[in-house]
Amino acid sequence: MKLLMLGDGAVGKTCALIVYTSHAFPAEYIPTVFDNYTADVIINGQVLKIGLWDTAGREDYDRLRPLSYPLTDVFVVAFSVVNPPSFANIPTKWTPEIRHHMPKTPFVIAGLKTDLREDQDTIQKLASKNQAPITTEMGKKLADDIGAMGYVEFSSLTQKGVNEAFEYIISVAMTPYDKSMPVPPPKPTL
């Protein structure tokens, strides 16, 4: 099974995959070009090997990134809940990219860095730009509006919600659906 994570740079994609596979939070930020991780999970009493693909979010890699998309079973479109532009890019950049290259592959929206929603320094920095953290409700609404298979959120730092999120994402990848049909189109905005 192949799970591919994409989204803007520095939103926490690499940390999420490292924490899920090793249960250890990385000490420093290292920009990613492309990385792969593996995890063995037990589903219905059987061990399943999952390939977790990490992609670069920076624009420099816009032409290379889609080369990693073939054979993906589920996309995880990630954003930081304390980076509103990364949230805004989901319907304008990431969803169109997935729909263009892999229209029949399901995707899940993932809000990362949830521990920072309550961090006063982060809240003040956002407020100074007339911004606020993205709420759970906003994430769920976006997922529903753009035809994602669901919304998950978690903190890699505290590991709160990590396993539950990946269990859900894996269940989406394992759910049979008619691959001759594209995933549901986005709902029209009123």
C-alpha cells in the first residue's frame, strides 16, 4: 500500500511520517526533496507493509513531484493549523494537482501542528497579521467542500491523534471503491 503526503513546505509532513514510523520527534527541520518510510501495521490479523512517501512542497519541485504519484493508494494533503496560507493552498493548488494527475485516487486532508493552536506566542504572531489558527470545523468543512474522503488532525510533537489519524487514512486506502470513476468532485460554492 502506498500513502503519499503532500502540502506546502514546513507544515510538518516529514515530522508526521517520522513520528508515525519511529515514535520519535525529529530534533531539527530538514527540508525534504523526496523521502520514503515504511511501517508494518496489523489489519485483520495480517501484517501489511505500508510505503509512506514524503514530497517537497516548495514550488521548485512542482514539475518533479507528480513523478512520485503513480500507484498511490491514498493522498494525504497536509497543512499547518497555524499557517493559514498552507490551508488556503489546498483548494487552489493541491487538490487541482491531485485531480489532474490522479483523478481516481482518494485523498484525506490533514491538519498538523495542533499543539500550536493554544501557544500564546503563535496566536499573537497570527493576530498581528489579522489571522487565527485554523479550527477543526474549518478543516472538516473544507474536506467536505472539495470532495476529500475525510479530515484528520494531530500533533507530531505531542503525538496526540497521530495513530488514530493514520488508522483512518489507511482505512480509506483499503476501502474498495469504483476506480473507474473519479473521486467526488468539489461541491459548488454558494
